[in-house]
Amino acid sequence: MKNIISVKNLYVQFGNKVVLKDINFDIEKGESIVIIGPSGCGKTVLIKTILGIIKSYKGEIYIWGKNIKNLNEKETKDIKENIGMVFQNSALFDSLSVWENVGFYYLYHTKKSKEEIKKMAIEILKKLGLDEDVIDMMPEQLSGGMKKRVSIARALISNPEIIFYDEPTTGLDPITSQGLTELIKKIHNDFNTTDITVTHDVKLAKMIGKRLILIDNGKIVESGTYEELKEKSNHPLIRSYIEIGG
Ligand SMILES: Nc1ncnc2c1ncn2[C@@H]1O[C@H](COP(=O)(O)OP(=O)(O)O)[C@@H](O)[C@H]1O
Ligand SMILES: [Mg+2]
């Protein structure tokens, strides 16, 4: 099976507010897709539903061909280890050091020794261009860009096949944002990951997305490459980016 994620007729509702309406898409191995849309359109809810964090929905979600509603314990564990998640705003644990954040999964869910986990954390941080001496720092001592790299390291430590990035450049200055965009592209190439990024940043979407899915008001309104959307889309998010020279 080529599709590693399939979303079919997905509806998510909170109270009487329908947040996602009839969402359908497939993602193939090795793709880099970007789900783009204005703030509040349901992007984070979509990721959380695919990851099984939001459990109340209508429709079907398949990961590696398995309906996520019917997973046994081993399948849940396999999926968790093979999916990395970079949360919005980095979401590091303030009371844990950098290496403890990066090795969090192994520290709390496996029997690996601290020394072993620290070694793994150092190795992955180095691959992401962070100096070894950050490993004992606390999150509050890091810049926004460094925090992002640490949260990417945490997602990558188990060598996952799929990575989700939620608003990876939001809140960063343009230069840091550019550096991070390059890093995401490099990870995609070096680690052969399948990437699903959600963002309202059209520049990021254009740089990393081989395919863009535009969501507004909970619905997929357009999809295609950036060039295709540039040609055909009348959506204000795309048009206003083109107006500034995008
Ligand atoms: N747990 C929740 N309970 C109720 N409403 C929620 C919940 N999570 C998200 N929402 C609402 O769903 C909508 C989409 O949110 P979200 O997916 O976070 O948007 P974004 O596209 O900015 O990531 C928003 O109106 C938000 O208030
Ligand atoms: Mg969001």
C-alpha cells in the first residue's frame, strides 16, 4: 500500500460547532505536504485527530493501512514510534533539561539507561546543528529558534518515517524562520521522512510543500502545487502573498 495516511469523510465537531467538514486526502510515502489555511480554520484539530489525541470524530483515518480506531496495543506503540510530532510553540517541558526533553519518550516509556538516552540526544542534536553544550541547559535559556530545533530533535530521536510540524515558523523572526525552513527541507532529504506541515505561512508552504492543501472554514477549498495555486486560487491568503511578490 502506497498511501501511508488516508483521511476519509472526516468531520470533527465541538458542541454544536463543526470544525472540520468532509475532509478527504491521501498521503504517499516520501511526500512533503503542507496543509495551509488561516488561523482558526482547524489545522491543529486535524493533526490532533490524525494522531489520535482527539478521539471524537466521524469518518475514517488510516495510518499504514490500519484504521486508527481499531489498533491494538502493539500497533499503537509502533505507530507512536514511527511518527514524530513538532508541536506549535515547541511545547518543551520547562522543568526538564534539553537532553531530557529530547529523550523524553525513551526516559519515560522504555527501560533504556540515562547514559544511553543522553548519547542518543547528543547525536541527534548535532545532526540538527546544535552544539553539544546545550544538552544540560533548561528551555528558558534557549532562543526561539533553538527551542524549535530541540523540539525537532525530540521528534526525530526515534527515527520516525512520518513527521508532523504544527506552525514551525510562527513567532520566529524572518532569518530564524528561513533557517528553520532550510532545516525542515534538509531533514526531509537526509532522513527520507514523509512530512505533513500545517501553517498559515504561505512562504513556508511554497518552500517545503510539494503539494499544498488549502483549508478554510473547516473545508478543503483547493489543492495542488504552489504554482498551480498561484495560477488558479482566488483565496485571500494566496492572493495577498502573490501581491507582495511571492
Ligand atoms: N478542544 C476544543 N474544544 C472546543 N473547540 C475547540 C477545541 N480545539 C479547537 N477548537 C476550536 O476549533 C477551531 C479550530 O482550531 P485550530 O485547529 O486550533 O485552528 P488552527 O487552524 O489555527 O490550528 C477554533 O475555532 C478553536 O477554537
Ligand atoms: Mg493551530
